[in-house]
Amino acid sequence: MIDALACPVCGEAIAFTEDETALTCAAGHGFDVAKQGYVSLLRGGGNAGTGDNADMVAARDALLSRGHYERIADTVAAALATVPSSGAGEDVHIDAEAPARAPAPAPAPVSRQGFVVDLAGGTGYYLERVLRAHPEMRGIDIDLSKFAARRAARRGTLNGDVPSPTLAAVVADVWQPLPLQTGVAAAILSIFGPRNRPEILRVLQPGGRLIVVTPTSRHLRELVGPLGMIGVDDRKQERLAAQLDGFVDLSSTPVEYETSMSHADVLNDVLMGPSAHHVDEDVLAERVAQLPEPVSVTVSVTVTTAFAPRRNRLLGAAPTLEG
């Protein structure tokens, strides 16, 4: 897994120290491996405390373990198996700007085990399900929260008699140059998270795929108003399509269904996302108590797959993709 990583300071390849307690590059930059199994590759000045806190991560883990978003995970796994029609082989001009950093060395051969990178991947829930559906692949979960990274790292360890997927957890800021070698990813996942277009284009191998999950305006519609949650912009999908200009063979799969949630599920769904910063927990608890139990909730997202052209020419500046 280390062959895909790059030093966040200089962009050079990194490797384990002799005792395998840290990673280091040829220039001497070192990064300790946490006892929980993840490694922090934050650039200078980064602060893992600005990611999701422990309570938000616990809420996410609890909610996802209930299976309410399983269909989204299964659709993402299926999207990894789709074949582009023809455009992924064309010479396409991409309006993007490479990040200001030292050129990364050519990536080490990935052999038949392609890398899947989950940006802002949180606890690794979606990545683990993708890797179990595609056991020939290896996964890297990147998230700013050390609390999320701890949980993601556990998914890469043995769980009883069930072999775990090959998954590494890395703490890094997806808005900054990613600590990954150029062209190393066969696929990148962006599920309810931010997207840094220049870095996605740099890290994706030619013809690699970007899989994006975005909520529709109907997502959690039974909860948004009564609980004071942040709603979804009706033009979100339209903006995403415009921002993906330059990728090829775009396709979208709608995923919409109703799921039955307990009050505890509802609380966790609110507290695991951005609405957690905008609602008072006591007020939220009172509002949730007024809902029926269980409550039928709409899950509504769009899964978009786009392929990087096989011959990229990065020209000028391009807007960063937002979640």
C-alpha cells in the first residue's frame, strides 16, 4: 500500500522505517504510524481537530452500521465495474491547473491490484464495501479527522474468520495536494464530500474513474424541515455536471428509496453531518421526540461516474469541485 503514497512535504516516495513504526522519504521527512493503525500525512500547519469530532464520527458509524445507506454503497460498488463506451480513449483538453508542488516521481507499478481512493472517506464504510465487492483492489481512505481514520484503520484488520480488505487509513486534507503519487488511482470515490479537481486529475490514472455521490433535494425530506437541517440546493447536480466538463463518458444512476428509522437513527443521521454544527442538541432531541417511531425517511442520491481521458492536457485554471 505504501507504494501509492507520497511525502506531503516534498512529493517524494515514502517507505517504512526499519522498525515499521513510521514512514519516511529520501529527504528525511518522517511521519509516525499511530498505534491505531493510521498515518497522518498532513502538510505543515494542518490540524486534524478541524475534521469531524469524535461524537460526529461515532454518530456516523452507528447510523451506517444500521444499513440505511447500504443501497448507496452497493450502487457505488457496481459503478466500479462499468465499462466506458469509447470516449475514455480520446485526447481531451482539460481546463485545470496542476497544484504548486514539486513533481512527484513516476508511481511504482501497481500490478493487477488497482488502487481505489476514497476522498473524505470518513470511517471507511463505503470503501470497505467496494473492496469486498472487488477483492482484487486495494483501498486508501483519506480523511481530515483522526477519529474517522481510527475507525477506518480497523476495517483493514482481521475481523474474526472473515478476511479483511486491503485498506489503509490516512489523515490528510483533501483541499490540499494529496499525499499520493501521480496517476496511481484506478478509481476515486467522492461520497457526500468535497472534491479537489486538480488533485483528482493528477492522482487518477489515464482512463481512471471518478465516482461521485450527491444528495438530491428529496434526500431526508421528512426530516429537513421538522428538524431544521440544512437542505440541498436544487441546482447541485447541474453544477456538478458543469464542473465535470473535460471528463468523458459521464453517466448517472438515481438511487431513491424509503427506509424505516428509529429516533436514535434520526439523531445519528443529523449529528453525523454538517447540520450538527447548526442545531442545538437539546432542541434537536425535543424535535425528534415529536416524530413518529419508526419514521419513514426518503434516501435520494445520484451516483455519477466519469472517466479521466487517457491523454490529459491540463490548460489554465479550473474551479475546484465542491460537495
